[in-house]
Amino acid sequence: MKFPWKRGEIAKNEDEMYQALRRVFLSPDGLTVLRLLLNDWSFFEICDTEQKKALNEYAKKFLHDYLGMSRITVYTEFNIEDKE
């Protein structure tokens, strides 16, 4: 598969870029891809390594900066007995 990508501007302006990202990631297929990325970025996990912490922070930055999601509540599976 070939991708004719070149280095350069992503969009004409920031607002156009944000709108494109929101259209893509908030579509049904986009939500599936976003969930995959968030899983890879340790967003739903307790981060016990520096790498996971860095990925988790990037996930938060991506959601906040690119998708405009500033107030997100995430419930993860966590059993307090597992940590004792």
C-alpha cells in the first residue's frame, strides 16, 4: 500500500485540524481506532512503569489538545485487594 504523504502543513488552520480530528475519531470506526490507541497508550491501566506513565500522559494530552475533551471520567477495572 502506498501513502502519498509529504512533510508539511496538516491543515489550513488549527480549527480545521481539530474539526477533522473530531470528525474522524468520533465516528463509529474512529471510536474503535481511538479505543485501540488508548489501550496501547495505557490510558485504562494503572501505570506501574515509566513507559506506561509517559504513554498515559500522552493519551491525556491527545484527548485534551486534539479532541477538545477536557473533562473526562474514566472507570477502569481495579480490585483494591489485588494491590495489597
